Amino acid sequence: MIRETANRSSVISVELAQKLTDYLGFRHFYRHSYSFFLEWGELEKLVTALPEVWDQAKRELSAFLDSLKQGSD
């Protein structure tokens, strides 16, 4: 997704991929643990950054879709 190929541009940036890795780590921990092990101090970073990460993801995915539309013209 972060690698450009001869046929398409990258789907998301390396920066966004790194941010999403934190959420993936949380998902992995939560699925393989119990909710009573969750620490607000750890979760707070993810929760407060979520609106910014979500906006960046929407922008980058929209730009990728636009590039696909331009390539089909």
C-alpha cells in the first residue's frame, strides 16, 4: 500500500502507515488480552490522535481514488 508500482501510485504515505501501526498494535493486544488490562494513559494517545489520523486517511485514500479515475480517462 505504501509502495508505488509501475501501474499505480502508493495508496497511503509511509507517515500514515506508521500511525496506523499503533492502532494495529492496540487491536492485536486487545484481541489477545482482556479489557481490564487496558491503561488509559496508553489509550489516550490513540484516542486523541484519532480525528487527525482519520482525516489524513480520508484525504490520502481520496487522492488515490482520484488518481485511479484520472488514469482511466
